[in-house]
Amino acid sequence: MEAFEDENPFESEPERLQSDSSSSRANISALSSPVPQEARVSSPPTSPRRQNAFPSPGSHRQPQAFKSDFCCARDRWLHSGEDAEIMITDALKTSVNSSTPYITYAIRAGTAEAHHRYSEFESLRSNLVKLYPTLIIPPIPSKQTIGDYAIKQAKAKEDAAMIARRKRMLQTFLNRIARHPILSNEHIFHRFLDGEVSWSEVLHSPPISQLPKNILKAPSHNPTDQTVALAYAALPNPSAAHPLRRPDQRFLDSEVFTNKFAAHMSGPMEKVTRRTMKRWSDLAQDHAELGATLNGFSLNETGQLSIAVEKTGQAVDATYMSTTKLLQEFEQNWAEPLHEYTQFASIIKKLLQYRHQKHVQYEMTQEALEAKREQLEELEKNEREARRLEEALSQGRPSTIRASTSRSDDGEETAAAGEQEGEEEGSSPSHRQEESAYLPPHPGPNPVKRRAPGMGLLSALSYTLHGMMDVDPETARRNSITKNKETISQLEDALHLAAQDLKYSSSTIQADLDRFQRQKVADLREMAMSLARSHRDWCKKNLEAWEEARAEIAKIPEHPNRLPDDATNGTAAHGRRDSMATIGEGQQ
């Protein structure tokens, strides 16, 4: 049977991952059911690369799967070999099938157009998390106060900016799924993009309807597999805080790195970004007010001064507009991706937590199996000792039986000689003692001494205690052995499944973490390049506007109160001002 590595959906990675050292102790065979693999793939035709797009289609993206068979038209479009781009074209306020208005987003995927509200995006992601517990599912924007859009009419402008931000982030979410080597093949995602399918019907039909309540008690590679539900029911349900006896150092390092990454993203990076955006926004507003003031002031002047002041005001207005554009690009290409990667850090934490719980589940099952085996060994040891004792007792039993038989014959003759006397004195203690010597030992208490229930509290308790004491130890021990063997058989099956899940989870999570690392590098590079382009364009526009203003300002005479050179009669040379010239002329 094939090993797990052969069924790894990230098998095309350049570096094959070694199996988990702790889980490799178990003898693991192939999966109980096949992993849902993507269709046969071959090298796709090349397509021109998009420019200035986010998320970046950089090195994190594997060669697009060029499939030979498709489940639907959306699947064919996504894997057609072209760089498919999903667009959210509009956000509309509607009240269809609802008593209160809400926002619906128009999604265009090729020739298809679908409309979904935010809660449907949320349900898509939550079900993908359950269907693929070992993959990094991209985040969606947080809900915040977007639900109040239809109510807060006074804040329509503010809510419009929030909706535009949500459109961009939801579009990024859809495109990240479309570019994922596994998630892009999920038919649920294809149906989400198809406007002719009812999303409510999708949620109440397989495979979503077959998802278990507890994802830890389901196969990691196929949580909807119900054929092994009974076997998985025997697995424990550990907490995320349960310690490991033999942790895997690779994932310990991943947890440490993820915590540092999350601390940097959600801490200094986001704080500085918010503060920068606020200051750029304040600067833009100050330039808007200054430009309006200068333009108004130019109306009170005449000549070249009026033109120069007006041109200066126009340069300030240009700075306001370029700063506003810079702020928009900074938010779109830097702040939003930064917040998205803060969410990614939380998602990876939960992914590593799931793998940790699977590892704890394996160790707890292993401990329970060892304890049951020790208990069975002890019970079997007691059973062997009891059998040896019984055999030893059975060897001396025939002579005792012969002696009892001879004494019984003598007693019968004595009884025949004095039958009447025996009837009168049959209840004497000596006669009862003689009869008891001929009787075989009774395994239980004398039934004459047992009291019937219903004779008061003391009698009921006495009856209950006698009933408990009547249990045959040998029968109880043999029942315990049978039950332990059944439990051990169930735990062995459960341990095999837990070992399979741990090995599959470790290899798949590690492969997706490697893919995410390449995606992160490409996205951060694109973020930095976008930030540099935005500042370069901002500087160019400001430079052009202020050069035009400088040209008009240069046309103003250096000193308007100075007389022309031919009328100064030898005043200060080289264009220097003679401070006494005006005074002297005034005195004359």
C-alpha cells in the first residue's frame, strides 16, 4: 500500500518533507479512504503577467493546474491556463428575502456574475476551514460596523469608504482561493462563483451537510468520511493546552516564529501605519485649506503678484490631491495587506493548534492502550493462577469423595436401624454436623440465611450487600478480560487512525506553511514596491506643480518699489537696493 507522502497534495513541492519523527514510531499504512486529489495536471500554457496587482502573483504561486477534466464551467475557467481574475464590481443595498436592508456584493468570474452578502462569504470560509483543517484558508475582513450601513444614513460617506475597503479585501480573499493549488479545485467554491446556484441549498447539501460537529473526531484528509465515524468516536478530545510528551521541534519552531510574526504585525507595524495614515490625512486637509485661502487671496491682488499667488495656491491644491491619492494607495497597498497578514498569523496559530491537538490525541490514545494492555496482562495473570490452584485442588478431590461415600453407606445403615429415633432427634446438632460432612461445598451462601427484601431499610441494605457478594469472582474476572480485549481492539484501530492523521497533518501543514512563506515574501516585496512607486509619483506631481508656481513667482520684480536702472542716477550697482534713495527723493 502507498505511504502517506505519496498522497500528499503538495507533492509537487521542490523539497519533499520528512515525516514526523514522533509519529513515525507507529506502523502506518495507507489511508482508510483516498484523499480528494486534484485532477491530472500538466504544464499550463504561459500567460502575460499582470502588473501592479495585489495579492502578488509572485513566486509563492505554483504553476497553475491545467486540468484535463472539469467539474463545471467555473472550474474550466479557473484552470483554463489564463491568469483568471475574480472581480467584485459593485456593492448594492437591497432587502431581497429580508425585512431589513443589507449590502450585497456583485462578483464577476469570467462570464458568470453572482451576488453574495457578507455572511455568505463568512459561511464559505468557515466551511472551507472544516473541510480542509490542514490548510491555511485566507482571511476575510472583520465585520466591524459595516452592518449599520443601511441604518446610519448620516454617515453614508464614511460607510461608503468602509464598503470600498471591504470590496477590495473580499476580492483578495476570492483570488487567493482561486490561486491555491488545492482550494481552487473545490466545487463548493465553484458554486459560490456561479450566480445560478442557491447558496442556501449548497449549505444544506453534501459535503457540507456531512461535516461532523467535532472536527478532531474526523479524518484530517477527509472530514466528511462517515465510514470511520465509530472508530474515531473512541479517540479522546484533548484541549489545546495539554502538554506533549514528545513534541516535534519543527512545529515548536513554527509556533515561536508565528508568535513573533504576529507580535510585530499587530503591534508596532499596525500602530505606526495607523499613525502615519492619520498624519498624512491631516496634512492633506491642511493643504486643502491653505490652497483655498491662497486662491481667495489672489483675487484681491493685481498684476503679476495675483498670478503668482494663484499659481502657488494651485500648487498647494495639487499637493493636497497627490497626498490624498498617496493616502489611498498607502491604505490599499500597505495598510490592508498588513492587516490581512495579522489575520494570517492568527490563522496559522489555529492551524498549529489543530496539529498539536492531533498529536496529543495520538499520545493519549497510546497511553490508554498501554494502560489497557497492562490491565489485561494482570487479569490474565490472575486467571492463570486461579487455574493452577483449581488444578492443584482437583488432584486431591477423588480420595475425599471415596471417604465421603463409605461414610454415607454407614450412615444409611444407622438410619435404617433407628428410623423412628432419627425422626425424633433429627434436629439435634450432632446429627446436622454429621450430615454436613457428606455434602459438597456450596459455592454461595446458604439461601436459607438470605432475607427477603422489603423488610425495612436495614433489611434492604443487607440484601443488597449479599447480592453484591454473590457475584462469582471467576466470572467477573473472565468478563473483564473479554471487555478489555474488545477495548484494546478498538484502541488499536483508533491509534492507527490517530497515527495516520498525525502524519498526514504534519506533512500537509508543513507543506502549506512553506507555500505561505513564499507567498509572504512575494506579497511583502510587492507591498514595498507599491509604497516606493506611490511616493515617487507623489514627489513627481508635487515637483511639477511647484516648478510651475516657481516660474510665475520668478516673474515678479525683485523689489517692486525700486526705480528702473536709467532713472536712478547712479544709485547702488548690481541691483542692490539703496536704502537712502527713496528717502532722499521724498525730501526733494
